[in-house]
Amino acid sequence: MKKLNCGVVGVGRVGMMHIKNLLNIPSINILGVSDLFIENVEDELNMLGIEHCYKDYQELLCNEELEALFIFSSTDSHEKIAIDAAKAKKHIFCEKPLSMDTNEESSLKVLRAVKENNVKMQIAFNRRVDRQFRKIYQDVRDGKIGDPQIIKITSRDPDLLPHELIKRIGGLLFDFTMHDFDMARYMAGSNIKEVYARGNTLIDPTLKDINDIDTLAIVLEFENGSFGLIDNSRRAVYGYDQRVEVFGSKGMLKAENVSDSTVELYGEQSLEMENPLPIFMERYHQAYDTEVRLFVEAILNNQPLVATGMDVIMAQRVAVAAQKSIATGKPVAVDTTYPKI
């Protein structure tokens, strides 16, 4: 079996999860790992069989055998690392967003570097390949509910994140809701042309100190005339709440939460069922594995990418517009034209 020689940048909580997944994929060979605080995880990486560990990701890029780079570092580093990887002729798998800069030009620089150096870049919109959501997507494409008219997405985290982490990965809109913007556009098969967002700090008022929110409600309008509704919260006391519904002219499709058990107890006084899975790493374990396998397939066998740089540009535009909408209290138009690269 042909293997893809890869490197990994970023070994925090998410990065370590990804590395363990990568080690279970036969078509991947990890040549080395880089992290600014590599000394904190080097022993664990060695135990996993990874010998080459670096503080500076440039040492990875200098390896002529390296073919692809996985970027799992904090959001504020994505742009520079991705550009450097493209210039080094390495294919790229990058977490979203590409940049925390609300000026789109920063992200477009990444896309230009990717194009100029003839490499592939996949964005980690893993929910596109979640079994449940993918089934809804395919059924919508197959016309099973007619024309989509309303898309509802609920995404609620089980608990708050530390402020210092939020500052590195982006606030609620850029870190969390970014997935929902992409999912809404993905399900609708149409670009978002307007967003009306309202946000507040109903859980942790101190989030105002870092210009963030913990509770969010959004109305979207798509180019095709359909609508989207998104609600987000930083704290759902019952678990990781992830639901999608697509309502159309001939019916409705919906995906409910995933739990450890499908058993429900019906009693005289109450109904009991398992809470949703407690954290995103458990809920989307299969999707994380699938998106990486498809990335490898795209490189080794020249297959289409699951999510491209253009997909993240369109999601970032909605996030920027939503920020403006929260600030002004008014709907904000979103540019639906694809930028020239």
C-alpha cells in the first residue's frame, strides 16, 4: 500500500487526538511532529512511536520526504504555517478558520500560495462527513424532501472554554459557529446572502472583557430564497448538543443527538433516555477519521477534496457579517461572489 508521508503541527488536546487517529490509518506515515511546547508531550509521542519531535515546524518542512502537513495549531498560527507549507510544496490539511483577521485578504494569501505552488489544501469541516449529516445531505440532493426551505442547526457545547484559549482560537463565531455556517451552506446548496445575529453573555458575563459571547441566535437567508436558523450556547448541562433539520416542500429530514445508548425507558410518570455524548471528540470520532482518509485519497488518487479553501472563505465571510450584525442590531449582507485567486 502506498503511504502518504506526513507531518503534524500542533499537539494540544485536539492535536493529540488527531495524531492518535492518524496512527490508526494504514495509508499515513508520520515523519515528525512540531509544537512550540513539544517538551510537554515528547515522552507521550515517543511512546506512540513518533521519534522526530521539533519546536520549530520549519524543521518538518525541510524534510524532502514530507508530502503533506496537518495543521492543528491554534487559529492565530494557521495563516503563516499554511503559506510556508504551500511554498515548501507540501499538501495541507488545516483546521478552520484560515485566519483570525477579519480582512479577507489574509486568507486569500493562503489560497494564492496553494494555487501558485500546485498543492492541495483541505479544510477540516469534519461535520460534512459525519454519517448522520452526510445522509441528510445526500437525501436532500436526491430530492427526497423536495426543495429545501428551512434549515435548522443547534450546536451547544457542554461547558465554557478558558479565556486564554478563546483568544488564541477565536471567539464563538469564528471557532464554534464557523462549523454551522459551513453546514448551513452545505445543506442548502446555496451561498448565504444575508445574516441577522443576536448574541449575549448569559452564562459568563466576563466574556465581555475579551469581546466574546456565550449565547447566539442567527437567521440566515440564502441566494436561492431559503432560510437558515442557528442557535449556539457555550454550556448545555446535559452534554454536547448537535442537531440538524432540513425542511422542504415534500417533507423533512432531521438528525438528532448521538448518545451511548438508544434505549429509552417509558414509565407512568416520565420518559428516560441517555444524555448526548459529553464532548466533540467522542461525538465526531468517526468524522475525524473519515475526513483524513478522504484527504489522503485526494492526494494519492487525485480525488476531490471534502472542503476547500473557498469553502472556508465563504464561511468566514458570514462570521464577519454576523459580528457586524451583533454590533449594529441589523441584518448584514454577505458577498456571495467567489473571489478570484
